[in-house]
Amino acid sequence: MTPANTTGAGGATVYYGNLDNAHSLQVFLELRDRGSRRMAESLLGTLRQAADDNRFAVKFHFAATMDDTVGGSGSRRGLSALGAASDAGQRQFNEYLAALFAAQPFPPAIDRFSDTSVLLSLASEVGGLRSPDFDRKVMEGAYLTWAGEAVGGFASLGVVGTPVAWYDDQVIPVVKGEDGPAISPREFLARIPE
């Protein structure tokens, strides 16, 4: 079973925007990674607006390195909940992704996203997301198998670490150094061909 608004082998990639667009921006993130949070806080709104303006489709790929290195299941459980949000709609997925990053536990060993009550509470911040169907999918882990397969294929994408973005086949640096800030929306858009 795969969520709505997914593409690729096994539906491992969640997309936002028009999948028939000639251009795509592939974004590689992890829910428990601090660099991914910095990128999301700086650029998620810009990515959404650019996709709404039909400049490109956004394809999201997710890793779960923190689950494997510091323990827990928050990256996978959070992604499973994002799958349920994608069923509700592209807007709900995007807004829920932003809500998860805004509430990212720190340090990463604090695995709050493994708690379904936390995931449901954060979903309440997204208009039109909470429903009996969404809540059931989160509580039952309806997309946990899909999430495990999606993150399991991350290494085969040729990406080392997160966050990373590719516009078509061109790498777009999105953070300044390993622990540096994310680039600004203006800097990002300047790197995208018109």
C-alpha cells in the first residue's frame, strides 16, 4: 500500500505540484536531521510557491539515518504519518512536513516522533488534516512498511547525507557548510534557471 501523490519505484517519492512539469526539484531530507530542519524552515514555503507557479514539481525523498545511528523509529514513523497526510492532499502534506520540522526534537536522540500522540497533536496544526481516516492510519502505522521501504532505498540514490537538492540534474547547495544556515529563498531562486 502506497500513499497518494507518490511516484517512482514502490511509490517511494512523495511529490508536490504537477508531475508532468518538464522540470523537477528533488529534495532529500530527514525528519530528525538539524540541517534538514534549517532548510525546511528557510525554503519549504518557497518550494511550494514555485511549484504552485508551475516552475517545477518537487519530489521529496526521505532518509532515516538517525533511526539507525542514535536509535528509535521517529524518522520512519514520522514519514508514515506524512504518507497519511499525502492521502489528504498535497497542501496538507506540505504543511504537515513544515509542522514536523518546526517541532523537531533536539537532540535527535529524543525520539518524540515515535509517539503517535505527538504526531497527531502536530497534525492538529494543519487545517483539514485531522480526520478519522488520518488518525487511524497514524495510530495503526498504516504506512510503516512503505516508509521502511522508502528510506531503505535512499542509499541507492547516490546521496550522502541530508539536506540535498537537485534541480533536474544540477546540485543546488541548500545549506552553507555542515552546520551552517540554510540559504535564503532569494539565494535559492537565483540558482534556479528561469
